[in-house]
Amino acid sequence: MKFNGIDFDTYFKNYPDKNGFFGPYGGAFVDEGLLKAMQEINDAYFTICKSRKFIDELRRIRKEFQGRPTPITHLERLSNQIGTGVQLYAKREDLNHTGAHKLNHCMGEALLAKYMGKKKLIAETGAGQHGVAIATAAAYFGLECDVYMGTVDIKKQAPNVARMKILGANVVEVTHGLATLKEAVDAAFDAYAKDYQNSIYCIGSVVGPHPFPMMVRDFQSVVGIEAREQFKEMTGELPDSIVACVGGGSNSAGFFAGFLNDPVDIYGIEPLGRGTKMGDHAASLQYGTEGVMHGFNSIMLKDENGEPAPVYSVASGLDYPSSGPEHAFLRDLGRVKYDVINDEETIDAFFRLSRMEGIIPAIESSHAVAYGIKLAEKMGKGSVLICLSGRGDKDMDYIIENYGIR
């Protein structure tokens, strides 16, 4: 299939290019020392990760440890309640081990680190799911693990902080700036720059310098590949639309990868938060402009000085002032439509899915659920497949404290 001059039959061979660019976005904007480290990881990825031994080991881990493939669930009661005839389905990454999609790339990155002879995994986390996943991977492979997390997110995500510590990770509190995800990434990069010979930075999304946006997408593409095959087996056809939430964009990049070459409408949903005012949302693709941060060029939210702007989302995993370079590229192409959902719509969807289907979603995933409901209300016919990227156990205390039980 061709879309705006791009042949999606060969898309994954051509994007990113050899320098890590998706069109104008991506690259590796780091100092010379880190550039050598990025090249080492890139070379290892294209040798070790393409070997039969690595692929067989990763497949075994996914099946025997992660519990893959995760199922697709028909959200029949919710669909009937909407009443338009549109059928909603969910790809259940909440049933992946550790409760979210994050383990898909963490096990791949940790396996790569093991093959490279690295002794430590360094990571950042916002919602804590990436932190839990990387701590799990470190425990599985017998590696040291430092996880950087902002003070604000530590308070919001106490259950996941406890899980990381139980798994043996060293949780490093980040107190500067807004003390959220962006600052955690800053701190993790600083730590990695000082010890890249012995460690590997397992970045938590399709962001950062090349090769991470490509590598994380590739490891996460198992979600989209499984979902496409499962949906066709379940219904005999492809979904009319697919939906996933987008912060940095790892779950969505992997989910979308399975459908880019199909006649399927694709929607990436960003957090509008409290509204359109700067500092009240984290919708970079909607309101941002081109800029470089954390070693890559993409679309980012900037303050009056051109620096990364303060951002907010009810979902700790989405409060990042930029988005993955591939998402920026797909936006420009028009292949993926990026839209927004606010906090109130998100929380309503959180409770609605819980009550109607017995599935408590992560607040991040609830953005996609809310948009899926909106699509179903206006489409009139067809099907919508939602990437349910994680479960909501981590959010219980925060939800009850701030919203009560509706």
C-alpha cells in the first residue's frame, strides 16, 4: 500500500534510514562519547538481535515467561451499551507479565545487554510500569538495575515503586525541576554517560537517540503482529479502526506497526489533561513544534525560551513534552491521525470499562478507551480495536484519593 508517496510494503526496510531518521525526525544528537555508545548498541542490535540464537531465546521468553500471545477481548457489553452497532475490541497487554506492554522491549534490551557483556541496566520511569518491567528483566538475567523516577511520580505510583524495590532495583529519586518523567530521563542519561562501558540505558519508549526509537518499536511490534493475526482469526476481517494512547509512544508504535500496510484507520491519542493552556497538557503532536531534546529531533512542547515546556497529564506515563520521531513522521504523512482526550473523559472511560467489562485499565490506556468509545458513537458501523496497554492496579490509590469511587 502506498500513502502520500511512501510504499508501506518496504517501509520497515527504509525507516529509519542508516542515520536513524524518519524523514526529518530522529537521529542521535549526543556528545562524541555517547555517540560511540549508541553506535555500539546499534552494531550489536544488527548482529546479535538478528541471529537465530537471539530470536529463539526471545521467543521462548515471550511464551514461557511473559505469557504471550496476549488475547483480544470483545468488549460486547460496552459495545451494546453504546448502541450504534460498532463493536469494540481490546488487545490485552494488561495480561502481559508485569501488567503492561513495557516488558516486551525490556526483555529484548536486557537480553541484548547480556549478550554485550553489560553488568547494569539503567532506566527511567513515569507511571512505574517501565521501571517494574526493567527491574523484572534485570532480576531474570541477574543484572544490576538503577531506575530514575521523579518525586511526583513516586508519590502517585507507590505500588510500582514497591514492586521495583522487591525485585531488587535501586530506585533513584529525582527532585529537580518538575520532578516528573522528563527530569527522570535527564538524570538517567547523565548516569549512563558516566558508566556506558559497563551499563546499557534501556530507554522506556520510542524516544531518545538512534537506535532506541527503532529498537523499541521493533521489540514492541509483537503487539501489532499478534493483534492483526488474532483479529482476522476472530472475525474473518481486519478492524476498521485501531486506537492507542501516545506519550513517548512505545505501545502505539508497536501496535501500529502491524497495520501500517493495511486499509485500516489508525488513531494515536495524546493527553489533553486540564485544557489547551501550556502546562495543562502533554499533547506535543497537537501543539508542539520541531525541536531536539534527549538526543533526538521530533515535535516537542516548548516554553518562551525554546526549552522543553512544563507538561501535565493525569497519567504519569504520558506526561512527556515530546513524542517519538516515528510518530511525528507518521503524523506528517497523514498515515496516523493524532487526536486528544482530556482528564475527565479519561476517568469516565476508566470507570466505564471497569464496570461494564470487569477490566480495570491503566489511566494511560483509558485515554485510548475513551477515544474508542467516541469513535464507536460516531462511526455507525464497523469495528474498533483498542490497545489496552496496561492494567490499572498501579493507579488505584491515586484514583480513589482524587476521584473517589463513582
